[in-house]
Amino acid sequence: MSDSIIKIQSVNKWFGDFQVLKDINLEVSAKQKIVVCGPSGSGKSTLIRCINRLEEHQKGTIIVDGTELSESTKNIEKIRAEVGMVFQQFNLFPHLSILDNCTLAPIWVKKMPKKEAEKIAMSQLEQVQIVDQAKKFPGQLSGGQQQRCAIARALCMKPKIMLFDEPTSALDPEMIKEVLDAMVNLAKGGMTMIVVTHEMGFAKEVADEVIFMDEGMIVEKAKTKEFFANPKSDRTKLFLSQIL
Amino acid sequence: MNKINLLKPNKQNLNTYLYSGSFLFFIAIFDVFLSSFFEINITSFLPNFISFLLPLILGILGLHLIRIEFSGIKNLDLLNKNINTSTFNAVLTLLIIFTIIKSISPIMSWFIIDANIAGDTKEACTGSGACWTYIKIWLNRFIYGMYPNELQWRINISFILLIGLAFVGLIPSSKIKKFLTLYYVVIYPIIAFILIYYLISGGSLGLEWVETGAWGGLSLTFIVSFFCLIFCFPIGMFLALGRRSVLPTVRYISIGFIEFWRGVPLITVLFMSSVMFPMFLPEDFFMDKLVRVIIAISLFEAAYVAEVIRGGLQALPRGQYDAAKSLGMGYWKMHIFVILPQALKLVIPGIANTFLALVKDTPLIFVVGLLEIVGMLNLAKTNPKWLGFAMEGYVFAAIIFWIICYAMSRYSQNLEIKYKTER
Amino acid sequence: MNIKIKKILPQLTTLLVVVLIFGFFTFNAQVNMENRGIEFGYGFLSQESSFDVQFSLIEYDGSHSYAKAYLVGLLNTLLVAFLGILFSTLLGVVVGIARLSPNYLIQRSAAFYVEFFRNIPLLLQIFFWYFAALRALPLPQDAESMFGISFLTIKGLFVPRFIWENLDIFLYSIIAAIISIVVIRNYARKLQENQGRQLPVFSISAGLLIIFPLLTFLIGGVSLNFEIPVLEQIATTSFKYDGGLGIPPELIALTLALSLYTATFIAECVRAGIQGISKGQKEAAASIGLMPNQILKLVVMPQALRIIIPPTTNQYLNLTKNSSLAAAIAYPDLVLVFAGTAMMQTGRAIEIVSITMFTYLSISLTISLLMNWYNKKIAIKEK
């Protein structure tokens, strides 16, 4: 097995008394695309938020690109510079233009000159096809445009891994396609991606592996074709029958 | 580097560090406790300066020793994340704890331990604490003002009746529910006015007349607050509607009115009402001081209420207006049945705030010569037989106002929650 | 045609009613004034006032005009308003942030402070500080000194008066420091744009602000002497402080009460502003690698300030209006001096009250207009 870029070993997490992640074990190789699905409350969002330390795990180890995720803030910042995240609620900065949203981190974290940052930003915006909105503000864009900008913003930091937390769940149906297209493009370019989503069409097209989570545990993990053709667990079968 | 590492706990030596750190921490608190409550200085053998800072230093050291990022012991982690995340945080925590300990003793002794409440005269106050005797003797004046003692039963009856009638809203009969709004907005104020006019003021029905200048104290606070609340609300509502009117004259007159009253201090308004206002009225038309004050304060607060309600009207989605209009409702029907009920629910906190401000503004009526409770306090403290007790009076009034205002703000918070969930 | 009438009729009626009311008042006023032999006019403003004012920022005594007295009152009002705004903002921001602290003790202490001072009437607080707390201060002869140069007594706070030598050079140095700070900031910004490097602008600015003025002391011929207040006996039992600067207890009590009271409201504004920023904003900023202080500076504060500033400016306005309560403790502000003493002496009620109200109205409207302009300028653009 190629050296994994993400190693999650025996991870457990509690919110107070409620255990939300139960003994999770997962290894992700570079350039792999993984889709995580499951009913709401299954812990899938929590899991990927642990990878960039937006949530803290209480037990177990998470190693991202050779660095262990722990209390040490130096490690956290190092990991966050290499892991990009796209949120369900977009979370664009409303007081900055689209271009400034994208150049903010490169300028202040990577200490890039403004012109260089803008060049990178414009090329990323072009990749997601909203380069003509660059000078506009998030409030002036549609949901689909905002989410694509959010993808571009994360990509401007040249991450090695991209995490997607239900990126299309807050979008109107006609805008889902444009965002999924952008994500497919990204996948084709060789990015390591972990996507939490209900969009099974996307999974079938792009994912290498599909993981089904329920009640905090990984119930089933299989290569995409296997997963959809021969789900092994009853719970998986039930879930698939409900959404397909 | 090594020295600092020596002082940081880790998983191996956790217990030792835990015990020694907690020990230092508790010694620090104990020292402050002793010096504050019993005036025993266990470190008096050290020079003054060091003895004073010692608890702080010990406390910082103690907290430093138990500061570990993740120990696995639930309570320790909770403590560390909460009050001990860094030295700065620890210092603040210690300072707050020390201040609390240091202030309990003098406050307790002033309020209770060294205070006096028995007796009848100034001489009865022998302790160094508060002279509650002063409050006890003057309590009558603080509540009823200069209202003649033998007639105070009239005020008592009026208030008991009014309070009783206020709870009519709790009667579960459905027939009454329909009339509730009408009751509270029209009937209840009229009853209140009749009670005040005939019972408290008197002058007819065989009751002796008591001029409004003699009214005072807490009872006056309530009367003024009550009537101003009742009047400022409908006036404010009309102003808010007027400000959003499509008719330019109405709109500009409303804007002018609102901005005028909001731009001037209340004390100048009261000055105006007592000095200027008589000039604007016909020679022989005499308006009672109290009536003038109530009109002035009502108009003043109405402008603020108007702005608050306007916020609510603006926040309502346009769809509500459209839907009501498309159902054929005219301007007034739409506002009474659709717009205002929703808008008012939205701005409950704002209106509660304005009411609270009104209650807190009542002490200003001393400007026209009416003495509500704060005014009575100022009068009492100049009495030659009772000089030097200003502090007790102000603390007493502060407690009363605090209770009233806090209760009101809690009630409005509850209302807000109740209406939020109903949506 | 019908619609036109529907629109015009109510307007005409309202206008008519308003005009009638005003006319009624004006008519009565004229009649009353005639009967009492009072004339109407603003000429009295140039007459001699013949009353002194206890505390004034400018030269004034009884031989100056009423107009000058007005100015004295106005300046005193602005002084207490300025001090009140300054202290209440500092205190309010600290308490507001403390309210959001994860430290239980800090959060609860801040909450206690807000709930305590917010629910007690301002007038009562002013009375408390003036009549109860400050009255407990020692007499001048018994006062203990602070650092040997300041004295807090029942007659006021006496601090050393600054006596400057070559004050203008000192001020020029400060201006020079500010100019160089602006230049350095521009330079640092260009540097970051072109090369990405970041200069520690804050430290450099602070350093300049300290070094330039300091230099003027060493080589610019500027010197600072202190006139320390000295205890003097003026009668067998009464003492006073000579020299130095005396801050009257009225001003202290008023500023203290106004600041403590208004700070509670500002604290709530600040808290609402910071809480109003959704968690997602901070998460997104963290996820692209920004450090906590960068998140605060670049993402949270710009958005929070937009929420905080309008209601805070409202509080400043309230504070300025509340300063009129000075009349209750004889601090010579605009209301007491002009609408109080001057009005009692001249009897020109309508003129004086109208000028006073007009002054406050102007202050309020100016600040409102500035606020509206500011809001439009920084409004977050939406569809």
C-alpha cells in the first residue's frame, strides 16, 4: 500500500457524554477520492472536521502528511495550510470581494506579494468558471457561484488534500450541477479528496472508495463499484434504498 | 530551557505536581481569606510589599504547576481549559477571586453585622455600619411622599384594586378573551384614572382633597410610570405608522416630531413643561403639575417607542403586506390584524427597554417640584435630625429600583422566548 | 380624480390641525407675554450676565455677556461628554469582550457588572457618587497623597499642573511622529503588495511615537515642570490647595456615573457585534490557515465593527444628553448655566429654552447624519 497521506487510527470522540465517533480506522492514499455517506447524525461531518482540527478527538491518532494532529498549535497550523475545506454554508467573507476572499490567506499566511496572489486567484477562479465575478461581493452572487468561489478560495493555498462537508446540501437543485462539475474537474486533476455528500451520482463518477457511516462507526468501506453493486451490511442496503 | 521543563507537569509526575500546585493555590486563597475576615496576617514577618503580593505569586505558581494540556482527569481538564489557559488568564482569575474575598467582609459588616435597625432616633445608630433605623423611620415618607398619614389608606386601596384588576387576563374564560385587548388598552386605564382622580386626589364624594404636590415617594413613581406607559405606547404606534406613510405631509410631520423629541434631553423637556408651557396656554387655564409631567414624559418616550416599532414594521417581509392587500384589506384592517401583531412581537425587547428607561427616568421629575422616591431621599437627607445618612438612603432606593428593573427585563426575556417558539 | 382627493384630503387635514395647534400656542404666548410686560427678542444675549460660574474652561466672570455664559456652559457639557465617551468606550469594550470569555469567573464578573449598573437609574448613581461616596473623602488637610503629588479630597482631585517650556516644539514632534507613521504604513503596505514581506508596523509606530517626543526633551529644549498642589491654610479650620490643577468633585461624580452607566450599554453592543459573526466565518478563516490574531484582525473585527458602531454611536448621543443631569448636582453645564441661572435672572424662558434645545438638537442631528453617511459608505454590498 502506498504511503498514506492521512492515517486515522482508533479515533474516538465524545460530545459531553454522547459518543459521536466510535473507534474509527481509516487510511487515505495520495490522489485518492473518498466519498463518505450516511444518515444525519452519523458523525461523518465530525470525522472530516477532525482532520483539520475544527473538532478535537479525545482518543486515537490522526496523522496528516506525516504530522500528527495534537494539541500543539504549530502542528495544527502546518496541517491547515495543506488541507483545504469547503463548507455547506459557503462561509465566504461578506466584507471582501471575491478576489480578496481568495488572496487573503496567500498574502497573510504565505506572505505572497499581492500581484502573485492575484494571479493565482484569477487562475483558480477561471478553473471554477467565475472569473468574471472577481470584483463582485459574495452578497451579489448566487449560491452556486458562492460555493464555487469557496472552492477556489481553498485551492489558492495549494492544499494537498481537499475536504468537502456536504458542499451541495444548501444549494437549489439547478445550481448543484455547476458545483459538482467543478469538483469533478478537481478530481480529474489528481487532488486527494474526501467528500461528505448525498450525491451518489457524483460518487459513482469520481470516487475510488465509498464509506458508509452510521451511529459513529464505519459500517462499510468498499471500492465504488463493489459498494453500489454488492452492499454487504443491511444498514447500507437500507440507506441506499432510501436515497437512490 | 531545562529549568522551565522542570516546572511543567506531564503524565509521569502529574500527581506530585497536582498536589503541590493545589496546595500553593489554596494557601494563597487562605492567606487572603484570613487577612480579610480575621485581619490576621500570617506573613507579617515579611516586608509589607512582599507580604501583600505573596498570595498572588503563590497562586500564579500553583496554577502554573497544575496547568497541563490534557491529563485525562475530567475535572482537572475542565478547570484548566476554563480558568487556567495561560498565565495571564490565571492572574485574572486570581485577582477576581481575591477581590471577591476581600470585599465580602466589609460589605457584610456594613450591611448586617455592624448595622442598626432598632430604635427611633439618630442616637440609636451606634454601630459603624448602616443605620437602617433611618430607613425604618422614613419608610412611610419614602413610599407615600408627603401624603397625609391618616389618608394613606386611599392610596393602598387604589393600588390593591389596580393590581387585582391587572390579573384579569389570567381568568381562563373564553368569553373574556375576546375583550382582553380592549380591556387592557381602554377599560383598565379608565378605571385607573377614575381611581386616581376620585380616590387618591379626592375633593368630591366626601373625601378630602390632596394636592398633587403632596404626592410622592414610590407611589408617585408607580403612578407616573403607569400612565406614561399607557399613553406613550399608542402615541408611538401612530407616529411609527405616520413615519412610514406614503403621504408626504404626514410623513414629514411625524419625522419632525420624532427627531425633535429624540434630540433633546428629558430634563430640558421637563424644564420646558414647568416654565415655558404655562406661557403657551390661555391665561386662566391651569394644568396640574402632575398632568403636565405625564404629558411631557409620554410624548418624549413615544418618540423612542415609535422608532422601535418602526424597526419592527421594516423587518416584516414585504410578502405580509402583499398578502393582506391581495385579500382586499384596507390600510387600517391590514395593520390591525396582520402587520402590527407580528411587528410588535418582533420588537418586544426594544419596547421593554424603552419601558425600563421610562421607569429609570422618573426620578427626573424633581425638576418640576414633584418628589418621587429619589426626591424624597434628597429631602430626607437634609433633615437636621438625620444628617449624614445619605448612603443608606441611596442604597435602599438602588435596591428597590434594581429589583423592579431586573424583574422587568427578565419578564421581557421570557416573553421574547415564548413568542419566538410560537412562530 | 377620486384618488387624488383621497391623497390630498388627509394631508390637508393634518396640516391644518398642526397649523391650528401651533397658532393656538403662539397666540397664547403673545397674549401672556403682553400681559406680563415681557418682550421677545434675543438681544439680551449681549448684556452683562453678572453671575460667576464655578468651573470654566475659558476666562469668564460676571462682567461677560450672556452669550459668553452660554459658551462656558456649552464647553463644560462638551468636556464631560468627551470624558464620558472616552472612559465608557474603554470600559465597555473590555467588559463586552470579557462577557464572551471562556473563563467562567471573568464572564460572570462582567455579566454581574452589566446587570448591576444597568438597572439602577442614572440620576440615582450620580447622587450616590456625589452625595455619598465623594462626601466620604477626607478634608484637604487630612488627605493622603498619591505618589506625593496628587490629593483626592472632598473638595476635588488635585493633580500637578503641567508647565511647559517650548510646548510647540513638543507638539511638532508629535505631528512629525504621526506623519512618519503614516509614511511607514504606506511603505509597509506597498512592500507587502510587491514582495509579500510583512513589517511589524505596530511596534514601529509605537516606537516612533515614543522616541520623537523623547528626543525633543533631550535636544529640543523642551522641558516639563510640575506645579504641585500645596496645602494652604485660609482660616483656622479650613484649608485649600494652591497651585496645581483642581478637578471639581461635581465633574468627577458626573463622569464616573456616566461612564459606568453607559459602559454597560456599550458592552452589550460590543458583545452583540462579536457574537453576530457566525461561527462558520471563524472556521473558514481557520481552515485556510489564518492564525487567531489574523482571524480577529482580517475577518471578525471588520464585520463586527459594522454591527457595533451604529448602536454605540447612539449610546454616545444618549451620554451627551444625559450629561444634562449635571443640573442636579450643580455642575455648571449648558442646562444649569444657561437654562438655569441665566433664565432665572432674565426671565426669557422661551428664548433660552429654545436656544438650549436647539443646541442639543444640532448635536444629535449632526451625529445622526455622520452615522448615516458612515453606514452607507461601509455597507456590505448585497444583491
